Amino acid sequence: MKPDTSGVVDSILSKARLMAGKAIDKDRNEGKARILIAGKTGVGKSTLLNAIFSEDLAKVGVGEPVTQEITEFERDNFPLIIADSKGLEGEDYEAIVEDLKSYVEQSIRTGDEKDAVHFAWYCVAGDGARYEDGEANIVQTLSEAGIPVVIILTKGRIFRGDGFREGSKEAELRDYIMQKSGDFIKGVVLVRSESEEDEDDDGNIIFKKPKGLDTLIQVTERYLAQGKQNAFIQALNVRNETALKLKEDAAREVVNWATAAATAAAAAPLPGADILALSPIQGIMLYKIGNHYGVNTEGTNWTNVITAVAAPLVAGMVARSVVGGLFKLVPVGGTIVGGIISGSSAGVVTKMIGESYIDVLNSLAREAIAKGEPTNIAPELAFNNLADAIRRKKQDK
Ligand SMILES: Nc1nc2c(ncn2[C@@H]2O[C@H](COP(=O)(O)OP(=O)(O)OP(=O)(O)O)[C@@H](O)[C@H]2O)c(=O)[nH]1
Ligand SMILES: [Mg+2]
């Protein structure tokens, strides 16, 4: 007779559910990040947003005019709100400044974190345009409202590496801006948001790749309000190396959380525990990691996914074990002995699943980028590759 472990499994299951629930609550409370983007018409705001974020919010999002000049774009299940300040053309800066003032004051007045503006990108055309006093006024207004501001020189032509080339027109404009607004900004970043056709010295057509976006992502992440970095990182598309790196780091934090949670949930050494008891934690882990890489997992049955993914980790007769609701774990990294699952081996299994998932998503993202394909990853593809990766890892052992 096998010992009846159902009570133990139930207890792990309820602990795992509790921990998964807490992780979701934390996300909810941290909420969305709101970025205000402003600058004259045609300066390249929409193009920049498309180059950086994984959703074309201005196209797919619901735009709600919140003041005369400002429209907010938002979408369900997307952690970013873009406040797009339109109509900065013409000479009527006073009205615009007043409008921006009342917008940011309104968001401060409610005192509600969800109404706050967390960052502002002020765009100036880098291709020879000027930086006007009215614009400096806007920047100062935003800064005095406590919003971190970065000035972006768009349509940059002359770069050195990912930044300015000293002596260039762009560098001159930067120096002028620093002199005017240096006290109110976190920096001036030069970007080229879309690749540009040019001619080399022999008249051959060459393409200059987008530039400066990695620097912009770094600066923004660094100065973004506490607790909002995760939302920002999640909203980035994977095309920029910096974004991919930040996503990987954030995903590793998720794995560390889940590893600790699984270890704690299965605190006592157990005679053969059900890995499915940990599926709430592992499901949340995969869900949160996937969010960073644009895997749309709405409606996913996580227990099924975890069952499929963990199958290679389960000894021998998978079908019987699944039917019985009990998994006998095989040794992973030598830590699971004789079907006993301790807290630490629950952690080892969880960590292995999480790290494999990060590897899988990183390579899917890189493949899509190399082929110039859209980088949203289909969940079936992600889960199949994850199951394959785990099977391969197990064979290597
Ligand atoms: N060469 C080059 N062209 C750019 C760049 N960014 C934007 N453009 C072009 O500039 C034009 C205007 O870009 P948008 O992104 O629509 O400008 P916007 O600021 O959103 O304009 P409004 O929404 O009207 O305020 C488009 O034709 C873009 O293709 C860039 O980095 N380099
Ligand atoms: Mg636009």
C-alpha cells in the first residue's frame, strides 16, 4: 500500500495558491506606468513609440482626450499608458504650458498613484531644428511637477556608437539644451527611430540602422519612479538589445521568487509529492516571464501546460502518475532522491523550468528579429519549445 499523501499535497496546493495570489496582487498594486511624450508635430513621436514598445498603442489602443492637448492611450493587459501631447505647433505655447500644468497638477491632486505621470519624454528634432524658449518652459513645468524628464533629439543623423559625435550639429544642439534646461532634465538622448537610406562615397545605397534607442531605454529605466520599472520593461519590444537584457534580468527575478515560493510551499520533506501542487506557482512564473516577451497567454490552462512541461521530469509511467494525481520525481541535479520531494528539490524543479523558459523565449525573440518577423511569440510555440528544452536537459543528465 502506498501511503496516502493527499493531505500533504492539498496543503502544498493551498500554500502554492496563496503565494501565487500574493504575486498577482503585488503586480496589480504596482499598476501601470504612465509616460508623457511631447514635442512639435512631425518630430517623430509616434515613430519612436513604435520603435521602443511592443504595441502600437496609438493604433490599437483606445485614445481618450484628457485635456485639449493631451490624449491618453491605454489597452487592457498592457502595462503602459502613453499620454500623447498633440498640437505643439504654432506659437501658442502659453496655452499649451497651461494645459500641461493643469494635467500634471490634476494627476498630483488626486494623490492616487494610478493617476501619476511617471516619466516625460520631450522630443526635439535633432536634424538642425531649434530648441525654443516655449519648449524650455514646458520642460521646466514638467520637472517642477516632480516628473523625470529626458529630452530626445529625434531623426539623428550623425552618431558615434550609440551616442553623440562631438563637433556634430546634434552635439551643438545638445550643449545648447543643457545650457537652457540642464537643471530640469535627466539627460539629452539622440535617436534615429527608423533605418535610413544613405549613399556611401561611391554612390552605393547603404542603410543606417536605428540608433540611440538602447541609451534612451537605459536612461528611462534608471530614473523611472520606484516600482514602475517592471511595467516599463514589460512594455518594451525585444528588438533593442538593452530591452532584451532588462527583460532577461526581470524574468530571472521572477524565477528566483518562484523558486523560493516553491521551496517554502513544500517545506517539509514529502513522500512523493505532486508536482501539480506547485503548478499555481509555476503557472504564475511562466505567465509573468511570458508577459515580458509578449507571449499572450490569456485563457491558458496552466495546469495542462505544467503537466506537459514537467512530464519529462516524471519517472516512467507518466500516464498512470497523472491519472493518480501523483508524480514521482526523477533525480534532477541529483537532489531528488527516491521519489522524496523536499522543499529544495521543489525549488530545483521550478528553477529549471523557469530558466529553460527564459532561454527558449530569448532564442525565439532573437530568431524573429533576425528574420525581421513580428516578435510576438505564440504561446503554443513557446510551451512546445519549453517541453523540448526540458526533455533535452533531462537526457543530458
Ligand atoms: N529619417 C528619419 N525619419 C524619421 C525618424 N523618426 C520619424 N521620422 C519620420 O518623420 C515623420 C513624422 O514622424 P511621426 O512619428 O509621425 O511624428 P509625430 O511626432 O508623431 O507627429 P504628430 O503625431 O503629427 O505630432 C514620418 O515621416 C517619419 O517616418 C527618424 O528617426 N529618422
Ligand atoms: Mg504622432
